[in-house]
Amino acid sequence: MKTQAYNIVFPKELMKKIDSAANRSYKSRSEYIREIVVSKLKEEDEWDEIFAKGREIGRRMGIKSEQ
């Protein structure tokens, strides 16, 4: 996987928590943050699929959105 470096800013207290969690996991800070982001994106994709299926089922049943 090709990588690219970015500079991002975190509050100091959050950085302490990230570093602590990364150390407990025996991972580098970058590796830990990368895994968290990938996990969150995967979770959001899964929820998007669930909602899309729900909308499709609702459409087939003639249920209209409340919006």
C-alpha cells in the first residue's frame, strides 16, 4: 500500500490517550491511528449498506420516508 504523510493536529490530552493506547497495543502511533481510521470507515460502510437495504425493503413495501 502506498502511503503519504500528513500533518494533523490533536489536543494534547487526546494525544496522550492515543499514545497510551498505541503503547498498550505494541503499535506505533501512526499504525494505531491508521487502524482506527480504517476500522471506522469500514463500520460506516457497513451501516450505509444496512440503511440502503432498509430503504429498499421499505420502498418495496410501499413505506414512505418521514422526511
